[in-house]
Amino acid sequence: MKSYKAKISCKPYLVTQLPIIIIALSFIVITQGFNWYLVLTIIIFYTILLWMTLRFHEKTNYSISGQDLLVSFTFVISFCEIINIQTIRKISKCNNIMPLGTMDRVTAPDSKALEIFYNKYETIKVSPKNESDFIKDLLEINPNIQVVF
């Protein structure tokens, strides 16, 4: 069984959430008369939330076991998606920070991910630290996979 850790990046969270935090803090400062305690509370809450999110993604793992690709993560609950490598049709680069709150972001914590197309209409995004070895190992099992970059 080969195992790959997920590549983790703060960029998707900072790019999408930071403008919202800045607007919210500006609104609070303008309407509440510059209450530093409230602003400090929001900053601390956001920092804790970002830290928890990054800790959550440390548990994301991709494993190749026989003919199967296992995409798993654990935080409060365990999740494991099992994909038969023979059903993988295509692997392509995906650079999208928008699916921040979706299952795609859980399985691919980095903004630059690989999108795996399998079965007829299913996709999953993954972001292994060593993409070239990951793709090479998948191609050894299924040489019919189309790799698009």
C-alpha cells in the first residue's frame, strides 16, 4: 500500500475569507463606534477557525491499495472514498478556490489540485504533495488514464 499526504495551503482560505472579515470588521467599527474588544474577538475567532481548518486537512490522505484508490480524512468523523483505479478515465489539473465549503475542498485542501474523473460522471479532487509519483503509480495500474495538464 502506497500512501500520499495532502498538500495544504492557506491561500484558498485567506483569499476567500479575508475580504469578508475585513468588510465585517469595517462595518462593526463604523456602526459600533470603534469597539476594539469586538474587533479583537472576531480576529481571535477567525484565527482559531483557520487553525482548526488546517489541522483538519492534516489528516487527509490518499492511498493506493491493490486496484483501489482510497481518499480518506479524519477530524470528528472518518470519511473514506474508495475508487477502483480501473474506472479512472482522466486526470487533469484544477486551479479553483471557489469550492471552499464543499466536499471538494475537504479531499483537496490546496487550491491547485488534480481532478480525477472516474466511472461515467463522477469526479473527485485530490492534492497529493508529490503529484508526479501519484500519477505515475496510478498509470502503472491503469495505463489507459488520460493525463491532461
